[in-house]
Amino acid sequence: MRKQIAAANWKMNLTYQQAETLLDSILSEKLSLEAHQQVVFSVPFPYLIMANSEVADQANVAIAAQNCSDKKSGAYTGEVSAEMLQSIGINWCVIGHSERREYFAESDATLAAKVDICLANGITPIFCCGEPLPVREAGEENSFVQKQLEASLFHLDADSIQKVVIAYEPIWAIGTGKTASTQQAQDMHQHLRSVLASKWGSEVADNISILYGGSVKAANAAEIFGTPDVDGGLVGGASLQGPEFVQIIQALKK
């Protein structure tokens, strides 16, 4: 079975003390993850070392950065490189979240460079893609998201693409309380897998985990995750509530 992943995206939330308390409360639940299940906490940069230490003895639990630079090193004040992340034992990184694309004008070319630099440093990119509401309403969501994959991932070879996790996030369902229907989520994930198969073949495409990210909650996680092509979730607000996120983890396919 493909890796089933519950990824928490804490965004720019929580103080150090709050983050430590939340992480401890979730880990204290004895998650009992199966071999194909993975939990990832994407935390703000100042908490990476603390969080990584907290999960050091937890099987199938990892810490991710929320971003990294597309540059190796140099005079880029305020940036954090993939090499820096790797040097403190961070092996996951969220790339191209819709908020980064929108608020920080990250282009497909920039994201392609970030994917490359993560892979070069042994970091698993969680590559985000997804359409805004006007695109969905125009019925152009499939072609829109396909172009995002083609522009940022299609330069990779078959071995490299299988080291990438993809997260589909309908932008209109992030933090709005709206959620794509289970069928809408499955349809898009199936489309994404077909796009991957068109480039690298179905065997490769079937090995790539595709997560859903759009107002995932404990109440809808099991239904969404239960569809054939959804391999877990990239969870925002609900991941800031310990009991809620534990239930989401428990909703991963067995």
C-alpha cells in the first residue's frame, strides 16, 4: 500500500510553549502507526529543533519545514536553505502551499527549483497544487492543476518523482469551512494520478502518495481518506487541536 500520511500544517501559529504542549499531547496518545502510515508535523522554523527532538523516538513520525529557499546559500537575508534543514535532521518540507504562491508570488519555476534542492539534500517535498474558486466554477480545475504539475515536476526522472508527496488543496476550501465533496476529492486525485501516469507510467504513479488539503476535520477525514486515490491529508486548522488531529490520524487507511 502507498504511504498514508497525516500531515499537520501549523502555519504561523502557536508560541514555543504552546507548540511543545500541543505536540506532547498528541504524542502521548500512543499513535500505534502501522508500517505504511506516516505522521508529519510542519512547524514554524523556530520550533524545528525542539519538535524533531520530541519525535526522535517515535516510529513513523517526522517534522517538516513549511518552506525553504530555492537557493543553495548566499546573501539572501531571512531565507532558510535546504542544506540548513538537512543539517538539523529535517527530512520533510512543504513546497508551494497556496499561501506561498499567492502572498509571496512563488512561481512554478521557483517551486521546481525548490523541489530539486530538497531532493538533492535528502528532503521529501510535500508539493502543493490546487485551483482557486473562479477556476473551479469555470470547470477548468483539471487543466489548471495539470499545468502546475507539468511546470514544476515533469523535469524529474522516475526515481525522483517517487520521492515527492503531492498535496491537492482546492484553494476555495482552505480555512473557509467549505470542503470539496468526497467525490470531488477522489475525482481530482484520480486525475492527478492519471497525469503522473501519462509521464512516468502507472506503476510509478501508483507509488506516489497524494494528500487532500482543504478543511479536513475529524468528522470528514475517514470518508475522504477512504477513497481509492486519497492517501491522507495536509491538515491546517484542525491540526492545532490535539484530540481532533489524533482522530484524523486514526482515520488513515489501515
